[in-house]
Amino acid sequence: MSDAIHAASAPAPVGAYPHARRVGDLLFLSGIGPRTPGSDAIPGNVHDAGGKLIDHDIAAQARQVFANVRAVLEAAGARWDDLVDVTVFLTDMARDFGGYNQVWSEYFPDVRTAPCRTTLGISALPTPIAIELKCIARVRHA
């Protein structure tokens, strides 16, 4: 049996799925992007006068993704240091890996306690974002 988690302080999922699902001591987060809760604005996106996306700031998007992941973890009774595995999807690996990796190091400064991580370059995400995270965490029992 599993429990669906819906985090009121995170942006709503873009499809018909929960933010996360708890199965035993594990928490599986759905893909989390950098949309701002409440407004769905995407930090760091730059548009031209016609509304076409022309640039993005991977550091701003990475920080918002981490804030959204933290909100889902907390809604499920988990903490930041409960993350055990993170899959990162970048739409422009060549351009964004270095900037993302720098932000990662700010949030996980000690490699001995950082979660495992896999980073994949992909061609697109369902909304105009440059990054998405898929996470697994453990949930401690009181």
C-alpha cells in the first residue's frame, strides 16, 4: 500500500499525478520543476516582446527546483538530508551542467552526505523549463 502526498506549498503538478508517493520507508517524488508556487512563473526565463522564450538562468531555476523539492519533502514528513537519489534532467547539458553543478554544491557541500545523482541531457520538458528533478528519499518514523 502507498500514500499519495500533495504539498500545498509546492506548485501544482502539471498532470494528473501526486507530488509524491510514500511506500514503506521510501518516498518517491514525481518530476519537480522550477515553477513558483502560486503564480507558476518560471524564475530566470527571459521572453522577447512577443512572448517567445529567448533565454534562461539555470542557477535561478535550480534554486527554485530545490525549494520545491524541499516543500514536497516537508509535506511528506521528510527532510532535505533524507534524499538518497536524485535524477536531474537538463534540456541543455552543454550550457547548463556547470551552473547546475555549482548550485548543487551549495546545497550539498559534503559529498559524503550528498544523495546519489544522475544527470541526463534531454531534448525537452513539458513546460518551458530547463531543469527537472526526480527524487527518492527515506521517511523516518518517529
